[in-house]
Amino acid sequence: MSATLDRLARHHGLTLSYDAPGTEARRPVPPETIRLILEGLGVDPGAATSGPPAPQSMKVPEGAECWLPPSLGAAPGWGIFCQLYELRAARNWGIGDFADLARLARLCGAAGADFLGVNPLHALFTADPGRVSPFSPSSRRFLNPLYIAVDDLPGAEEPPEVPALRETDLVDYPAVAQAKLRALRDIFDRQPFAGQAEEDSFAAFVAEGGEPLQLHARFEALSHRMVADGHGAGWRDWPAALQDPAGSEVAALARTLSTEIRFHLWLQWVARRQLHQAQEAAREAGMRIGLYLDLAVGEAPDGSSTWSGAAATLPGLTIGAPPDMFATHGQNWGLSAPSPTALAAAEFAPFRDMIAAQLAEAGALRIDHVMALWQLFLIPEGKTPAEGTHLRQPFGDLLKALAELSRENEALVIGEDLGFVPKGFRAAMRRANILSYRILYFEQTDRGFVSMDKYPASALACISTHDLPVMQGWWQGIDIALREEHGLVDPETSRQHEAHRQRERAGLLRAFRRGGVLEGDAKAGAEELPHAVLDAAHRFLARTPCLLNGVRLADLAGPAAPTNLPGTVDAYPNWRPRSPILLEDLAAHPPFRRITALMRAERPRPEAHP
């Protein structure tokens, strides 16, 4: 690499080399990658150094502290989180919906919980319902209409296929989408509003949403037309003339599709109203926080956000993670890469608007891969992660915008800080009042599981997350078996993982006994997870100094199958398993009653709280 290119790269915050996994050597980043990123930033790779340098420190700007509920310091809280789609109810249409969310919020609030967390609710691709990952959205600013509770709308008629959809153990997204969108369109065509007040509310919603909302609805309508014409749902598969949202052909087709566009505007209005009602139900149930939403780290390269220009992205690059000892080939998440220069030029409006959309109906926001506030690992499209590199982000500006919106909406922020965390980043999170995300399975050293008092106060602690098995599955090693079954590891590595898991089980019991949280006699060799161990895990986390604890609903009511098997797309039914327990029966379900009573006793909610 030339000295000029090296100097430019460092000035603009690019990492130039990495440790090669399994060796002591450093791997240089290909010059082609450096040039591609610099050109995307608007920098001539052959020019002299110019423009403001990338952030060199993690100094938290003055006033960039996120909001925390005042009562948490004296009375740490707890809550429940789930995948919304996994909820099974006697009335829903084969997928959990916003009415289920409101009902679950009331139930959890009555059980003493301070929050109810869910997976990202971002808009996916209604024209291609097989694209199901909530972490690969079309747009993070808008909502997924498949979560609309159709039966809550006046005049709704249940299609004959819905009873069968209720009985499935996996969400059948294409069938659910067909049933829901057809029924919703029927309501829209017959009577979309129950009176003038609702019609006025819709008009105000559309006016407030402005051009971004109009463009999203236009994208959705075009996407359906393109699929009907044999193209893909994503704009990269459309005719060239339709790839430009400001083009004359898009304008002409939009006039033809004006009713369809209005329908998609209406879907967003209905979804937003129902989500708002769920947050109201949570707060009325006594929760100090209410709904806890989840923010994906990026958006699909061919979705609404990138088509409309709202995402301010770097062309030809995707987000991922570098090779390391756990993923020797690295990871490519296939998400579009934000442009720091475009964000700065827009005075960070795209970031602000996207965060504001989450906090409008949330008391807490979990930011997936929160290290993205500092840097992102970018990979040239069509290349391997070994050819990627980190690009520094405008840390101070992003943090200031996030903190301002957090305080304005009185919503706390949790940062998912798993994986490679740069030195000093967690300290910066603490200074900014962003809670760390601590997973029981991962809180280990060479000497075993850490004790309760070693957990930080500025954190949310939980047993596991959506990329990990529930505790019963972890105890039995279902994740290890699935990785081998799907060819993610070889049989010998799998045997090593099995032996290690046996040691982990014994080590976990030792930690529980040292902490005085394990009641009764439990054996590390037990085939099934003993109830006493599940109780001890929740009691252990409840007694840490962490301001918040999260209880995973799947640990109490299923599904037992993993939510997501990282490294697979269609080979495993990611984001599809449903709970076997009806929501109507949850309050009386023994594990739910037992664990919520335990948490209520360990972390009682203060009688009066702001």
C-alpha cells in the first residue's frame, strides 16, 4: 500500500491490518478495499489528506448521557422478553400480533415486571414474506404490518385457512401474509375508518410522516407490482428506470398505483396505533419502563430505506465481522453500510429520525451491535470477510443524538456489546448511561463462571439471547448438535464442545452453590435441566448489582427449539418456532408462575415510582 493511501486511510478511520486467526502474523487489508471505502466517502484515494479526521478517542461529549429511570438505582428492575411472532393465542392468525403484545404486557405488569421486550418490529418485505429475519429489515423506521391484529379492526372477517394456521408449530409467513394482507385490503376497500376522528388521525399521521413515509409506501406498492411482473421484491432486481425513486417512470407508475400506495400508508397507521396501545397497556399495568424494542444494526441493501436514500449508505459494501478464533472465516451480515460523511452532511437527520421512530412507543431500546456507534466492519460486495476492514463512525455526534432523544422520550438504552468490544468502549457506555448486555452463558473466565458481585451495575443481565438456546437446550447441548448437523463444525470439534459443555454445567452449579442460590440437590449429569437449576439461574441474576434483569419467555413457556441458528439461512427454520402454550393459559402455567414469583420477591417494584 502506498504511503499516500495509508495516510488517507488512517485519517478517515480505516484499520489497515488484523491479527490472522491461529497465527502471530498480521493480515494487511487489501488496497482495493481501502480505495472502495475512500471513494464511497467522497475521498480521492490519490489526493492529499483533507477533511476532518475520524474520532481518535471514545470521549463522551458533555451532555451525551442517556436517560435512566430515577427509581432504578434504589430498586433495580426486571422484565420479560420474547419474540412477538412466537406468541400463540386462541384468537391470533398464526403469528403473535400487537393485540397479543398488549395482553402479554398486562399479564407481565401484573406479575411485577417493569418491561416487556420484543424482537425488532421493523418493516420487512410484504411482497416477499419468505424474508423473515427481523435483523435484515427493509426499513428500520417503519413497522411490519404482519403484526397488525386484524380482528381488532371493525368489519374484519376471519378467512377459512386461519384455524389451521393457529395450529402450526412454525410460523407459515407466506400463508399468514396472504391471509392478513387480503383481509386488511378488504377492510381498507370497504371501511378503513370508524368515523371522522380516525380519518383525521390518519391524515395527520400521513402529514407528519412526510416524504419518508410516502416513499416507503411507494416502495411497498412498487415491490408488489414488480413481484407480480416476475421481478424480485427488492429494488436491485427492478428495471433500471424504477431504481430511481425520483425518476419520471416511478412517478408515472405511482400515479397508477395511488390506491395501493394509500393502502400501505394506512397499514403503517394501523400498525403504529396498535403498537401505541400496547405501550399504553404496559404503562397502565404498572411497568416503570413498558415496551422494550430492539434495533437491528442495519438494513437490507435492496429495501425501502436504501431505495429512498434515507439510509445514506456506502455503495458496494456490506456490514459483518472480521475473522477471529470463533469464526475463522469471519461473518457477512449482508446489511447496507452507513456513510459517515453522508450522515454528517445531513446533520445526522437520518439517524435521529430512525431512533425517534423506535422511541415513539418504547420505554427502552436495545441497540444490536452497539459498537457500531464507534466503528463498523465493512466488506466489499462479493468478497469474503477476510478482505474487509473497520471504518470509524462519528462516535460523539451519534452519541449526542441518541442521548438527546433518550432524554426527550424518557427511554433508557441498552447496548448489545457481545463479540469483539474495543478497549475502552464499555467504559464509554457507562459514562453515557448505556446499559451493557450481560449473558449468563458468557460471563466466564479461565477459572469458571464469575460470581454475582462481579457483574456491573450498569447492565441488563439475562440467561441467553435469540442466537442462543433456552437453558434447557443449553443444558442438553442442542446448539452443539445443531451446529454439527448443519455442517457448521466438524464432528471432532463437536465432541470437544460437548466435553466443554459438561464442564460448564458443573461449573455453573458450583457458582450457584457459592452464591447460595441453588436450593435442593441438583446433579451436573442430569439429562433434563432440573427445575432447581432454572430457578437458581434467575435468582443468581436477580442478586447481581445489574440495574435490570431479563427473563426469556421461551425459558418458561417455550418454544424449546432455538429461535435462530447463526450461520444458517433456510436450512434451519430461523425466526419461525412458536410457543406451545396459549397466551390465554400463560398466567396459570407453572414455570411462569414460579419464576415470576421468584423475580417479584427478589426485585420488588417500588409502590410509588416516577
